Amino acid sequence: SDPDKLRSFADLFTRSSDVELSEVEVVNVKNIEMGDRVCVDTVSIMIPGEGMLIGSQANCLFLVQSESEDSGYVAPRPFRVNAGAVHAYIMAPGGKTRYLGELKSGEPVAIVNRDGSTRISSVGRCKIEVRPMILVEVADGKNRYTTILQNAETVKLVSPEGAVSVTDIKPGDRVLAKIESG
């Protein structure tokens, strides 16, 4: 009979362990050839600053923002993360990783906010299409890490202050990532 209690109860099923995000510095951006990229459409609406943790190495997952902001090119799609190349890892619930190219409808994925808070959603569908790609390389002071994303205005990495499109990103910019040691 109390909608607020129902929402609190529902949160128990959608919350996941929070993650620690670190600022990393972009050191290189390089256009590369066409590749197969994965768009993950979820059954949830995301807000600016929310997205998925994606990376070419499991020890560094970049926070890729949902398409929750107007880009001037297409209408916002706040249920979608244009996540990256098929080989990339994505963080799943419980801190596990999966390959983007293996995701299927109905499977759980972790949605992460810039503050590290995490919730669980499910994949509605995945679209794999050939698109121009871009390699983004970052450093955390000790190591360098990469990810490969679609080279498009709608693909954004989350920064401490907002989000930056991969078409505008440049060395010296700072973005958020989940760094694992060992």
C-alpha cells in the first residue's frame, strides 16, 4: 500500500556493490580501422554520468556513458551504451567480467555512476555493427591501458566534471576508470 516501501524493496534487487573509480590521464588517441562494435540496449533508463565499465584489459575498465545526452546528431537513447569492440570486457554484477560480443538478451549487466554507485539491469538486446573505431590509451602514473570504442560523437567517456565525446578527447584529458591491481 506504500509506493515508497515498494521502491525500497525493489532497490534490494537492483543494487550491487559499489566500485572505486580513479581518474586516469589520456595519453594517446588513435583512429583505427573499421571494426565490429557492440551497442548494449538495457531495460533501464540511465542518467548523464551513468554507463558501463568497458576495457580491452580486465584490470582497467573505462566508464563509458549511456547515450543519455543530446548529441545534436540523434535523439538521446538513455537505455543504450555504445560499449565498444566485440573483444572488450564489460563488468557484470559481482565484479565479474564478460566479453561484449558474448552478451545476450536477459543477462544481467552492471550500470555504474560516476560516484561509483552500481546497480543491476538486464540486456534488452545487443547490436553488433561494423563502424569506424578509435583507440584511447590512458595512464594512471604507473601503467598504461587501452580501450577501443566506436569513433562517433555519441560515444562518451565519463570524466569527473561531465563526459567527453571520443571525437573530442585529447591527451591530457582526465576520465574515470576502475583500476585493478594484480
